[in-house]
Amino acid sequence: MAVPRNALTKWEKAREFALALPGATEEFPWGETVAKVNKKVFVFLGMSDGSYPMGVTVKLKGAEAHAHALTFPGAEPAGYGLGKAGWVRVPLAEKGAPAADLLCDWVEESYRAIAPKRLIAELEER
């Protein structure tokens, strides 16, 4: 299954943004791309090979951002019980998917929910 170009572009921007955050690392558990800080996942980036619908999963603690994310086509609370903790999966290939800038805002919010205070302070100094 081919990945739509605009979805791949958004995915790449979200990934690059995530990995530029203080202390962020990239890992590939279960064959999936994730960004971690302090050994904890702050964004699930899924698979970029087209084997699964392209999307990102972020932790949105703010009620407004969480509700907003769920208004996008195909967006849903994350599986494996993560949805109860504020995690939202947002597909990128759907018509009307969020713009890259909004995805990056959500990635940053997710990062802030997971990262230690010292790294959040470093982010704010930038």
C-alpha cells in the first residue's frame, strides 16, 4: 500500500521535530518508530513502510487539545488502554488530517507530559 506523499511529509516533520527536542532519542520497538525522553515514549510514530495506516499517537493531557485531536477524521483514543491516560492516535493519510504544525504542537505537548522538569526548562530556554 502506497503512503500518500502529504502524509509522509507530515510524518517526517513530526519525527524531525520530536527528535530535535532536548534529550529525545529514536527507538524501534515492535518494528514501530517511537521517540523517547528519559527512556519513556512521548510519541508513537508507527510504521513508515506503508504496512499500517500512517499516523502519530501522542499524549494530550489538556482537555481542549485532547478533544480537538479527536475531531479529525479517523482519530481515536489509543489502543492497549493508553486512551484512558490521554493518548490519541491521529491518522495522517485521511482527507482533512491535521497540518504538520499542529502535529508538532501536539508532539511538544506530549513531550512536556513525559519529560523531566530539567529538560522542559531546557526547552523553554531555546
